Amino acid sequence: MNHPTSLTTLISRFARILLQLCLCTSTLFAASGKITGRVIDRQTGEPLPGANVVITYVLPDGSEAPFDRRMGSSTDPDGYFFILNVPPGTYAVKASMIGYSSVIQKSVRVDLDRTVTVDFELTPSEIQMEQVVIEARQEVIKPDVAGTQEVIMTSRLEQMPVTRLDEFVNRVKGVELVSSAEGNGLSVRGGAIRETDVRLDGISLQDPRSENSYLALNSTTVEEIQILTGGFQAKYGGIRSGLLNVVTKDGSRDRYTLALKVDMAPAQQKFFGTNPWSSESWIYRIFAGEYAMSGVTPGDTTVPIKFRNFRGWAYRFTQDRRLDSLQKLELWKRQHPQYDFGNRPIYTLKGASRVPFRAPTFHSSASTPDEQRSCSALSTRTPSWHFRSVLATATRTGTRN
């Protein structure tokens, strides 16, 4: 008579355990890669089952920094292992097993949507020996990449003499930064700008109304840029020409990080032709120069056609009819001040701060000791707040700050 009650209790416990597993996996993020490989005995070549493979250090700028997450795996009976959901970056991977010397491979680069193969050969040891450090070799041919893509790291962004992220992407082969009646955006292989999407940590930045993508991104927060110009995977929908995948840098749960970048463009000519806000331009020559009072003589073909109808301030209509010619001229000069951009440098300041952040912890309630184990979900990516301050900008004709 107690069988139905026991079966109901068993189903209820199974449902709670399944809910706990769902909560635990909710923190996995899409912008990640994978590390796989095999661990064997160096002398016999036999696989080593049960060996531990963990990520020990992260190398953001060439120096070792402790990896504040526990990411690793154990080898199967054939010696194979894999580590999923690894954020893009450069790491040091360590393989260890009782009775063998530990081996660390440094400079293991993990890219977005890629599988990196790292193999280990452990030497038997009866006593504690020093670990062996091997520099990982970069792949010349990437067998798991089927489409046309280019991966750009932060080091390349810092070396290029550009101030904006879209200016750097414009230098990549097959990609062009265009400005047309449709708006400003990236044209890949000659396609329209609405056929190219920009994604930040897996989130599309495309405007649903104009179908143009947002490009004003802070370069100090970028960890990696992936440019796809063909052979897209099935998970990327709604694009026909190209895709720009941007992955931001991770923060830390126990320290604050601040990044600043200052760019300075020296004083130089910033226009093609004459500065439109100088006394040499036709605008100032007509309204504040030699033609201001007398006007343009009919039939004078040396003056641009759009200014040939100007007959002087005496015949120029203004809202205040009480103003005379000199007052009209003075009012126009105050409304159109001159700017000497060529003698002033341009300073651009970018920055980003990353602060520790802990997500809410989820706990489960159960009636047995085995079910009373809590499943906590900690944030895997620290949010960043970006800011940009332009102290003085004048880079294109017709722009004024």
C-alpha cells in the first residue's frame, strides 16, 4: 500500500535535483572556447586515466596572474579530456597525476568558438620533482575553422595608430567603413551595411528599425575581436555579408581594475582643402570679407554659384529689421566664430573600470542529507562601466564642437 507514496516522493526528489542542475548551469555564457587533448605516459605511450588537467594561471599581458575560477577536467580511460566554456584569453594549463611529474603548458591561446588541442606527456617519478614547463606552439592550420575569419587580440589594437574600434576594423581585408544614405556602418565584401551584424558578448547591437549596427565601442574593454566574412555557423542568423564578434575582458571577484588610454594627435591640417571656419574660406569672404558690403557683381564667375546672389548686407533680410549693415555683419560674425583647428592638438581619453560583483546564491531545500547540498551560482563575468572623454575634437569638415 505504500508503493504509490514512495514513488511520488522519489519523483519529487528527482524534480528538485533536476532544478538544482538547471540553476547550476545557468551561469554558463556563450562567448567561450574549448580545450581538449590527451595525457599519456612519456616512456610507454600508454594513456593515463584519471589524470587531472586544470587551468592554473591566466596571462593577460604576458605575466602570470592567478586564475580565480576553478576550471579543469579528468581524463577518461583512454586518456582524453576536455574543458568547456573557457573565456577567450591566454592561459597556463597544468596536468598532474600521482606517481608522475606535473607538466605545465604556457601561452595556450583560447579563441571564441574554437577548440584548442593541448596534449601532455608525463614522466613517471617516485619522488617529488620539479615541474616541466613547455611553451605551447601556435597552430599554423586550424582544422576546426571552416569559414573565413580573422581573430584580433588586444595587443594588435594597442599597436595600431587609431583611436576608434571601427577605424581598426576598417583596415582588415574585405571590410570597409562606409557612410551612405543608409547610415554609417561596415561593408563586408561589398555588401550593404544592414547585411553585417556586430555582437558584443553574444548580444546583437543591430538597430531593429534601421538594421544598422552600433560601432562606437570602447577599445579598452575589448579582449578579442572575431571577424567572420563567410561560412557562418548555423547559430548566426540574420546576416548575409559579415559578422563582428566582440568579447569584453573579464573582471575579478577580489580586486578592482582600471584601464586608461590616452591618444594625442599633433597640430596639423585636418581638412581637405581650406578650413571652412577660416578667413580664407568662401563663406567668410562672402559674408565677412571683401563681398560683405558691396555684394557679388552679377556675372562674376570666380565666385561659387551658390553665393552669386548675395548683394551685400544692406539687402540681406534679418529677423530684426532695425539693424543696419554693420550691425548685421557683426551679428553674423558672432554667430559664426572662426576656429583655428590646425594649431591645436587633439586629445582623446578612454577608460574602463571593473569592480568585484557577486551574483545571488541559490539554495535548495531537501529532506535528506544528500539533497541538502546547496547549488550556488556565482557570476562568471564582472560587468564593466565604460567612459570616454574627448577634450578637443575636430577631425572632419563640417564638424564643430
